[in-house]
Amino acid sequence: MGGSGRGSATGGGWCRCRSRCHRGVRSGDGPAARAGGRWEQSGPARRRCSGAEWGREGMGCAPSIHVSQSGLIYCRDSDESNSPHQTTTISQGTATLHGLFIKTDAADSIPAVLAYQSRQPPPFGDPRRKERRDPGSSARARTPRCCGIETETQTSNASIRQVSTTEVHIGPMRLMQDPVQVLLIFAKEDNQSDGFWWACDRAGYRCNIARTPESALECFLDKHQEIIVIDHRNSRYFDAEDICRSIRATKPSEHAVILAVVPRTSADQEETSILPLLNAGFNRQFMENSSITACYNELVQIEHGEVRSQFKLRACNAVFTALDHCQEAIEITSEDHVIQYVNPAFEQMMGYHKGELIGRELTELPKSDKNCADLLDTINTFIKKGKEWQGVYYTRRKSGDSIQQQVKITPVIGQGGKIRHFVSLKRLHCANENSNQLYKSHHDDKYTGDNSQSESHSCRCKNRRKDSIDIKLITSQSSDAATLQTRRYSSMARIHSMTIEAPITKVINIINAAQENSPVTVAEALDRVLEILRTTELYSPQLGTKDEDPHTSDLVGGLMTDGLRRLSGNEYVFSKNVNLSHSLLSVPNTTNDVPPCVVQLLENEESWDFNIFELEAVTNKRPLVYLGLKVFARFGVCEFLNCAEATLRAWLQVIEANYHSSNSYHNSTHAADVLHATAFFLRKERVKGSLDHLDEVAALIAATIHDVDHPGRTNSFLCNAGSELAVLYNDMAVLESHHTALAFQLTTTDSKCNIFKNIDRNHYRTLRQAIIDMVLATEMTKHFEHVNRFVNSINKPMASEETSSHNDSSDCERIANIKNFPDIQILIKRMMIKCADVANPCRPLELCIEWAGRISEEYFAQTEEEKRKGLPVVMPVFDRNTCSIPKSQISFIDYFITDMFDAWDAFAHLPVLMQHLANNYKYWKTLDELKCKSLRLPSENNY
């Protein structure tokens, strides 16, 4: 077999060609040898040995290319070689050996073609000695610019590895990473260099080999390889650490991973420290191991670790380029508010150079004195909780001028799930910049005046909730999940397909649809139309028969009309035993005097599942005073009203004394229950963000008094009976008007219980109007008006915005902006107290059953009195002997509760309530299917 001797670094080597080559010629002498060709000497003359002569009959000398004096790459290809080189083609200035590219320094003296030479298979199938044949391509047209040898990623002629790019994601960016490039720096070829060479081949990497520091640096500056492997085992040929430092001194090395191959230590030797290598610029060390698998594993780990990370970091340059060219001022700070980055727009806006800002704390910069005193605390409270804040903020430029900015601060969560950065987007605030807000104002100057101060208080919090789909996830686990899911689908979806729809609702839907494809002027005109429609009394629903169930018909007739106005000789005389005294009631002198059993019960009063009946039992049917003291203290009512706790306590005592404990349902326990529900709703994020402190106080007072002195009879009953109250209030909202009038009469009659005596007249009038409006909203004749207005003015615009923008921050902006629109706040307060008033179907099952029994008992008593006095029977179905309580509950939920709570849940996010509602509805359905007319199955009546 033909073979070649190993050439030295200085160009030695003997040709052993068995053809016409002179056997004693040393290859590597002269420029041609340095370039990779072979010359033979015959006497005084020299001639070049052709490739055909080398390869005749499969014998002869394999090409051997040596390193020149200048350090250019050397390679060899013989049966004795481990290098994967076969086919050679040499073009002008460049030698190519089967995928190996060699820059030459004697182009004019290189043979035009070195033909393909057949070789015998390597012994024992050693993969490093495996032939890499590609007979179909004798010449690969590539013109390398690197001092190195590059292998293409191919195996044998049986299979060719297709190297493709890799998809990498960094945040929302999608990147395509090219195949990894590797630079091997080895002074001498040995098993270790071959191991890395073949590992690159297996992994599909592009590989270059350099022999000297100069060629290595030149190659790296040309190729910018991601991985550099430097032989650190022997310092005789070059200093590996010097090479590493020289590479690290270049800018492209910022993203390169440099691996040091160190000699293996014996078992009795102590392993050396890696710190010197790290100080020299190496990233890792590799213990000498010529196994291809070991080399492959090391390279692949580096690719998926450091290389992938560095690739992502390089992509960040595009992000910073975008930030630098962004017209909005951008500031990035650490979690400790140390400035880390500002873009040119920020520098221009603030008048600073970035060098003056980066590294400084925000607290070191001058502050404007135009902000509210507590605004910074408010902002920090939000962003420290991971919530986005958006609002108007005054800041001071370097020149000392104060400017007003529209600011959005977004926390960025990093390692450990902790906040690592704050990103602030700032632009100069424009006072009329409200075109994209949900609630467009066409009101008087009192609504559209300077809103900057109130907007400064508007903490724009991110709402991360989903719609009531949580209920679907829970109910789907039950045995009849399909049935429940059919009935209880997403609240937001139901809002757009509500069964009961007033004509005005249809008009608004048509206008909304027309706006989508209308010119700007037309769309603006339609906006004005919608504003008018949403602020006038045009929401009376079309009350068609929802179903033929008599329970539904009776409920609608009894709750939504003012009676049949039939003449009758009977007149219902309303009891006027108003109790103005509170001296005989046993109430605590202070909150510290509350009995321990009551204190223990009230520890859980913030939970929706709080059991009001247990409080009723331990307080001898007077739960309102105790719960009221606890809730009012939690919401700071005394501080707002500037009244003493003793005054509040006396007031609660008087109000509770005027509830009728003889009523099975409309008593002080019901009032306490509604107060509890109202307080629960006020703590929901959207509700709390939409209302002011005055609204909260008004809501709690309205809930407390909303049914005071209720006779246990409906408005229809009183109108039919010709009661004094019906006459007094002209048969319109009789009971609701009486509740508010009596409550204010009781409050202002005695200074000891007058909780309003210390507030100024304007506050009192505003508070009084809000209380009256909420109590009147509990009247059922306008139930669908309130629900429809809430849906069309709040739910649907929000749903449309969420669908179009897919931006949570816009939702927060709308919620915070509600405080600038009193009409919207009124709708929210009305909806809140209405839901609190009839929340029984949304309570835990046992509480729901108890309330159903109590209201049924009250209706039974009314029906009996109507029959006894010859009055029109408003709700005939509520006959004690024939009524099906489950059917009445199903009808009430279907007709009044479902749509209203779907709308309220879509705004306030109440998954617990909606789950209770689904469970309770299922319970009543089960009883009805079993033909059970009572509260429980006969087997459960021992409860």
C-alpha cells in the first residue's frame, strides 16, 4: 500500500511513490511543498509527480501537505493517517482536500488538479479512519478566506447529513441559529484533535483547524467561531493562555466560548485550580480524552448551554437598537430603582446624558413638587406587588423645569420569580389625550375639566383574571359536567346573547356594528348617539313570557308590578310602631366589649361563606349591630363621617330595632347578610378601583337600611291593599321609598345616633343622594333596566376592547378612568347592591336552602292574608299546600339571577359565587326531577 511519511513542522517528509517518482525526494522543500504540492528531483532537473502517477492501480503515495515556515495549515492523507481527507483539488491560490480548504502562499506553482486516490478501507472500522468518499463531486467550489481547514458536514457517500438552522426563542422573539462553528487550535495533529474533529462531524458543526497563534487569530477574526478549543497540554509549541488572551482582546470574542484541553492527572496527583484558566479568558476546561463520544458530549453541552445563551444575548442587540430608535422615552431600573438604561428619547426629554444617569438611584434625581404627597407611595405599592401602574406624573428636567408625563411602569419578573427590573415608558402628557379611552365624555366642564390631579391618583393595576371559565373547569369534574356546562357557560359569552333584551339594547348593538366600517366623522357622531342613549331612561325591557312555568309568571307579576289595582273594601293599614329608643337593647359599649363567642364568629366575616345564621343565633336575632361595627370599622366609616364610635353604635342599634324580627325573611338578619355581601364586593379589585371612599361608605349605609321597617309583604300587596304608604308614594317604589325616608328620619331625629352631624352640607347631600339611589335600585320593577344599562354601558364596551386590543393594561386604564365618570359609578353601585340583596342563590348550599325556606314562608303568609282579606292573590303559586319550592327557586334563578350575576361576575370576578350558584341550581333541579316540593328530600328532613 502506498503511504507517506509524516512531515515535520519545517517541511520534511519522504515520498514513497511506486511509479516514476524518485524515491529519495523530500517533499516539503520549496514553495510548492509549502503550498501542498509534491515535487520530485531527478538529477539536475525537477519535475512534478502527477496525481495519476500517485494513484495508479490504487497504489502510490497519498498526498501529504506540510505546514510552511509561516505557520500555514498542514494536513496529510494516507493509509497511516487518521485525518478524514481523501479527494484533493487545488485551484489557484487555494488547495481543497475533500472538504478541506487551505490558503496557499505559492499559487502559481500548485498543480491544477490532484486526482481522487482510491484507498483501502481502514482497519477495524475505526470511525476516525473511515473513508469520506464523494465521487460525485471532485471539486468543491469554495474560496475560503481563513487560515484553516474547514470540514463540510458530510459522512460517507451513503448518507449526507443535512445541516439546518435551529429555531430559538427569547421572549416573544423567534430566532434562527446557524450551525455552530468550531475552531481547533492544535500545534500537532494527534488523537485528541482528531477526536474533536470527528465529534464536530457527528454534531454537524463546521470545523477549522489552526496550528499557530497567528493563523488561529486570523481564522477567528474571519469566521467568528462560537466554540474555540485550545490545546493546553504542552507549552513547547505555543502558550495556550497567550492565545486565549489575544483572542479575548478582540470584540467578536465577547460571545465565544473558549475551551482548554488540559492533560489528564494521575490518581495520586491533586487536581489543579481552574482559576488561572478563567483569569486568562477560558470558559471551561476539558480533561484530555480522545474518545469521540466524550468530545461530542462536551461540544453539545456547550452548544446547548453557553453558545445558546450567547446567541440570545447577541439577539438583544436588536432589541436595544429598537429601544434606541423608539420615540417614547424609556428608562430601565433595577429592583432597587438604580438606573440601568435610558434611551436617546429619554435623554432628549429630560436633558441629561445617559452617563449622568446610569448607575444612579432615582431618589438622587430632583423631584417635582407638583405631585400629590402620597403619589410615590401609591406607585411603589403597586409595582412592588408586580402590578403595572399607569398615570400622570410630574418630573423635573435637568434644567429645573417641571414637565407632566404620561407614565407606564411595568415590573419585570426575573430569576427566582422576583422582580428584577422596572421598565418605564414616558411621554409628554396631553390633557385631551382621551381618544382611546372607553368612556368618552361629552359632559359639562364639571366632568371634563382638569382631570390631571384625579388621574394622578388613578392607580392602573393589571387585571390578570380570566372570565368565569374557572367554573367550567370545576364543574366539569362532576358526574353531570356536560349538563352543567351547557347551562353555565362563560359569563362574557352570555352577555352577548342574553335572553331578555330591551329595544334600546338592540339599537345600541346596531349602532356598534355600524361603527366598525364607518368613516371617522360618522363613527364620532354615533359615539355621541350612544352617549345620549346610555344616559336617558330608555331601558324598559320587553317582558315576554320566558317560559310557561306558572312559578315564573307569578314571580314576575308579584315582584315587577305595582299590583292589579283592583277595588277592594279592605285596606291594609301599615304598622307604624317606629322604635326610636335604644336604651333597652343590650349592645356593647365598645368593640372591646363584644362577647367572645361573637368575636370568634366575626373572625371569618370577610369570607363569602360566612354563616350569618350562626351570628343571628348567638346575638338573639340582632346580628346587625355586631357585624356593622366590625365592617364599618374595617372600611373607616367613622373616620370618613367624623363621628364617634358610640354614635355609630347607637345608630346601628336604632336601625336594627326597626327591622321586624317577626318577619321570617325581611328582618335584620337579611340586612346583615346584604351588608356582608356588599362589603365583600367592595373588596374586589375592579369594584374597589372604580369607586371612591364616599361611594364605599354610601354603599355600606344603604345595605344596612335598605329594608328597614319592611312589613314582610310585597309592593304589589300594599298597592292592592290601598295602604297608607302606597297612597303616600303614589304606588311607586313604595317600600324602597319608605326604607330610605324612615332611615334618614331615624338618623337625624336624635343627635345621639346622627352619624351625619359632623360632615359638611355638600358631603351630606352627595352621600344622601347616593344612599337613596342605591336603595331605590333594589326595587324589582326596574330590575332589567339596571341590568341592561350595566351590560351595555360597562360589560360590552369592555368586552369589545379586550377582544380588539388583547392588552390587559387597557383594561386597567378603563377601570381607573371610571372615577372620572359619575354616571358609570352609579351603575356599578346599583348593580352591587342589587346583587347583594338577592345573593342567596349564590351562598353555600345550606345557607341557600335556609334563605329559600324563609322567603317561601313569607310569601306563603302573604298569600294566606290576601285570601283572608279578599285581596288579589299576587302569587297564587305560593300556596303552602301546593307550592313547589324547588320550582320557585329554579324560576327565580333563571329569570332574575343568572343574567344579572353573569354580568356582575364579568366585571367583579366572582368564581366562588358562580360555583355556588351552579351547585345550588343543580340541587334544586335534582329535587324537581324527583318531584320533591320541599326544601329537602324526605330522607333529609331530620336536619
